[in-house]
Amino acid sequence: MAQIDAQHDDVPAKGDALTGMRAEIASLTADNARLTSTAETEHDANEAKSGFLAAASHDLRQPLQAMASLQALLAQSARDKGSRILIDKLDISLNAIATLLDTLLDKGRIEDGTASIDIQPVSLDALFARLAEMHHLTAEAGGSNLVFAPTQALVASDPLLLQQMLSNLIGNALHYAPEGKVLVGVRPRGDSAIIEIWDNGIGIAPEDAEAIFEAYAQVDPDDGHAGHGLGLSIVRSLGLLLGHAVSLRSVPGSGSVFSVEVPLAPPEAEAAPLAPPQAQPAGRGVIVHVIDDDPAVLESLEALITAAGHLVQCHGSAEAFVRDWSPARAACLLVDAGLPGQDGLSLLRSLKEQGIMPPTIIITGKGDVATAAAAMRLGTLDFIEKPTPPAELLAAIANALAIDGTRRSAARVRGSARRAIEALTPREREVLDEVLRGHPSKNIGFDLGISQRTVENHRASMMRKTGCKSLPALVRLAIAAELDTDTLAN
């Protein structure tokens, strides 16, 4: 009886424990719901931000493309040294604006994981030369002394992303060291090269050493040196993406040293050239069709491509191109992917389905990976972002025209060879089939039920009709016609 009473006394205690557990579970469930809601809100905000940056970038790249094309035309007409110097400075300024747009978009691509990487051998000396060209005007304007130490180091990295990392660090150093000195050099460390950017600027306090790598963070926004707060954040993000460690040493009031550790390339590796190849006139008589909805872009590209010696026809939409284009005329297409109405990719898909797609280059102000992959699957020869340097654009056009010329030349040879084969009689085709199989005349005669002399007569007739002077030439003709030996007699 006492045992029963004791068990009965435990019931309220167990009930209280169960109630407490239920309350704890309810509290945890509410916390999880709040966290999930917060994560979804942040995800939606990031997507909205990325979409806004992409749209803004596209709209800004359109006039920049026109400006770049007009600047190139102005450079061609400039005669005196003073004008050429001003044009060169204009070119650098245009590149700086384009770089800023790339920075904004790249930040979004890094965050959403769509940034593409192309690791290859990179000559740091060549990269330093390009960085010096990019930043020397900024250094001169601020009264700073920008120095690059020569180096023979060859590293393994993505040349464009590494250039952006170093460019951001150099720009940051010049920004915070006006009338000072910025030194860029390399130190070897085992299998790595340590790229260092030294400045004697205002320096960074130890408590701010990590915070400055956060997006939109600024050490002192009111000190007269404030920027956008994105440069170092992108450096850290790119470093993580590439596997390049980024570090900082600084003394407030004395300056800072930013370091990037990059693996050395194999000793036998050779660095690819950083500069794009110069375009050479090609494809005379071929019309380059430019399809873009921006009149300023159309006008500037028409002038640029015409000055390079090509025939140009402009279209304000895909529908206008389809209406005006003659598929029988040799052509190359330069298409904006983001056309209103029928977009560029839909146009290419339609041409491909009809079997009449000419060599095509996609040029766009919104160069996301998905669009590039879709364009390449459709057979696009090149995919380039606005604003495109004129030399790079003309090189892409020349390459497309050269490929088209090779295709057309091969098609002409194939057509001529097939016509020669088609001129043969059915019996001559049977003999040719046996000849291509390597059978001697005696065996051919036996297989076909004719005499060896008759086989020789058919061979002589084939040589005469096709214009071939030897048996190897006849074999080459059959190969050029792309005819399978099993079908020659049919």
C-alpha cells in the first residue's frame, strides 16, 4: 500500500516535467521558425540586390560600349602627339569605369557562387606592367610615387581575378597614402610567391584589421578618404575563391602592408599573353550584321567595324534582322543577348533549327554564366561583355570571319568533289568502291564479273572524268567528298 502511495505521489512531478519539456520544444520551434524566416528574408534580399546590380550594369554598359567604339575611332584619326595622349587617358578612364561595373557584378557573382575561374600560368612582371598602366594616372593625380619591383615569378592563378585583387589593393593604398609612396613587390616562400603592397599612409588600428574586409566597412568615413567600402571585401572573397591567403600588417600613422600568397607555377609552364591579339582585316565581302536595340551602340559599332574594312548592316531588333537578312549572302552576326521582343538566344535557336546559322558573336551587358553556357551550346563562337575593348571586339570578328572562310572553303571543295563523283557511271562507282577497298584490278574484275582490261578501262575513264592524275589523288577526292566507301556504289 505504501508503495502505491509513493508512486501516486510521483505523478505530479512527472506531469510538471512533461509540461516543461513541451514548453521547451515550443520555444525551440518558435526560434527555428524565426531563424528560417530571417534566412529566407536575407536570401530574397541578396537575390534582389544581385538582380538590381545586373540590370543597372547592363544599362550602364550600353553607353560605355558606344563611348569605347567612338574613342577607338578618334584614336585612328588623331595625328598630333597631344591629341593621342589625351585619347590614351580617355581610354584609361573608360577602362576604370568598366572595372567599377565589373567590381559590382563580380561581388554578386562571388556571393552567389557563379564566378568562373581559369587557373593558368601568370607572369607577375607582365601583370605588374598592366597594373602600372592602370594606376599611374591615379598616382600622379594624388602626388603618390607608385613603384613596382621587377620579378621573374610565374604563378598559378586566374589572371583576371588576380589582377582585380591586386588592383583593388593598389587602389586602396593610393587612396589612403596621398602624396606618399606605394611599393609592389614579391617575396619567395617555398612553393609560393608572396605579393606585397606597401604604403606609408594612415595605417590601420589592430581592432579594425578584420573589420575592413567586411563589405561597406570603412575605418573612418569622416577622414576625407572614404570610398565605397567594397574593394577589400572583394579582395578577401576572391582570395577565398582562388585559395590565395590574404593578410595585413599595419602600424597606425606609419602605413600598411597587404600580402597575397599565390602558388608558383610549374617550372616548365609558360605564361599566356595578357593582351588580346590585334585584329586583322578578314572576310572581305562578308556582311557583319550588328543586332542591338541601342541606337548609339549601333552607330558607334557600325563606324568602328566599317573603319576596320568590313561591310556592316545594323538592325534594331531580331525581328528586323530576320526581315532584312538574306541567308544566301555570307555573313557574321554580332548579337546583343538582351534584345527586347525576341532575344538574342531565341534568334540563334531559330536560325540553328533552320540550319542557316552563320558564325555568331554574342555581346552583352549582362554576362552571367548561364547565358554564356546557353550561347555556346547553340554554337556561338564567342561571348563577350560590354564594354568590349575595340581591339578585342575586332579580333573576335576577324576570328569568326576566318572560321567562316575555312568552313566555306571546305564546303566548296566537298561540293566540287561530290559533283565529280556523281559524274561517274554506276559501273565506274562500283569499280571506285573496290579500288578504295584496296583490291587489285584482277580481283575487282572477278568480283564484278568483268575482265581485268575492262576494269583498267573504267579506272582510266574515272581518272579522266575527275581530273585525277594518280590513284592517291582519286582517293583524296573520295575523302574530300566525305562519301563512305560502302555507299559509293549505291
